[in-house]
Amino acid sequence: MEIELLGSGTSHGVPVIGCSCPVCASKDQKDNRMRASALIRGNDGRTILIDPGPEFRIQALRTGLARLDAILATHAHADHVHGLDDVRIFSRDHDIPLYCNAVCLEDIKNRFDYIFKPTQEGGGKPRIALKEARGGEKFYAAGIEVTPIPVMHGQLPVFGWRIGDAAYLTDCNGIPDGSIELLKGVKSLIIDGLRVRPHSTHFNFEGALEQIQRINPDKAWLTHLCHDFTHAEIQDWLRKRVPGKKIEPAFDGLCISIGR
């Protein structure tokens, strides 16, 4: 199995509209950060999408996505679910299950009410089967065992997701002790690390490093990155701050192998 990061950027995306800062003007493809999202590819070809963000259509075309079997939603903020309509191309003949916590489930019902109520034919809409997941309770999606990991995004309870020996924890600034237990044995960790400056609902770089130390993976990547620093500058910051540690900034298109 593997996980591919379809996007590694914060809610604005990078480049930011109307911004001409060195990061937004950079020609380095690793500084082009679409909204945070990921794709899990199973050994049998089935796929799971984590967060259908606003650029999902572009991300799917870029990676050559030809099938979609399940969706895991971390939470229902716009930058994580506002590409939901574009999954309809994959749901012509069957419902696609979407797993999330109870808060996210109600938000999706309200925001995308046209999906879940009778409407006229024409125009099309995705066929989505909402499934409430519970923190720490393993289940199978598309034949792959996943574990919802409860974390906090400010005051909002959201989910990270563990798949085998990998974990994806975006949009968070608090990880309860019970969730650290659920992350024991994780070797590959993708974790929210917005910027150096503090933020009220996201880990900054220092906060992310503290959580990486708690979880103790073999390797970690910072995601949901803003436009304060280029990819190369974040690498340099990390090497100075934690020399010898295997911690890197994520980038769009990064593929990570998942073990069981």
C-alpha cells in the first residue's frame, strides 16, 4: 500500500491569490501547495480519498485517478470537503461510503443537502453513503483497515486516520493521550505544521516537533503548510532545529509506502 499527498497546503493554497511573496512567486514545484488531501492505494487497486478539497478534480487528473472506493473526512471545513461534488464521476453505479465523526457528518448533510434529498434528474450529483466512525474503533474501508484518531482543531473535534504503520494528522493543535496510544508503532507520520508563528488551531513547527517526539515515528512530514517559507527553507529550518532527525516538509505528489 501507499499514501500519496494530493495537496500539502493550508486553506488558501499556495500560491495565495493576489500574493507576490517569494514563496508564491517560486518556480519550484514543491512550493505549489494545493489544499491538504491524500490518497491511499491498496494492493488490490482500490483507493481511499482523505478529504475531497476544492482542487480534488485537478488533483485526480494529475495523479491519474481512475477509481474511488471510499472517502475519509477529517472534518468539514471548506478546504477539506468543497470538492465533494466532483466524486460523482466515480459513483454512477454505486454509493461511495464516506466515513467521518458525528459533527462532520451533520455538517456535510447541511452543506450538501442536495445530495441527500430527492431532486430533479439532470445535472448529476454524487451518490454518497454517510457512515459515522467512532474514535479508536477500527473498521474496513475498501478492504483496508483504518483507525479514526481523535484530535482537536482548536475547539473542534476532528479525526486523523491511521492506516497500517502510517498516520495522517492534518488540521490539529492537540492530541489527547488516548490518541497517542492509538498511534503506537506508527513508522510514517504526516502531521499538521502550518508555520513557525503560533496559530490558534494548528500546530506550528515547534508544536509539530513536540508531537513527533511523543509519537516517535521513523520518519515524519509536516503538511498543511502556508506561504511563509519555501520548501527548501523549511528543510533548512528543520535540519538546524533537529539535526539527524528524519523530518521533512511534505509536498504535493509525495508518495509514502505503508506497511502493516
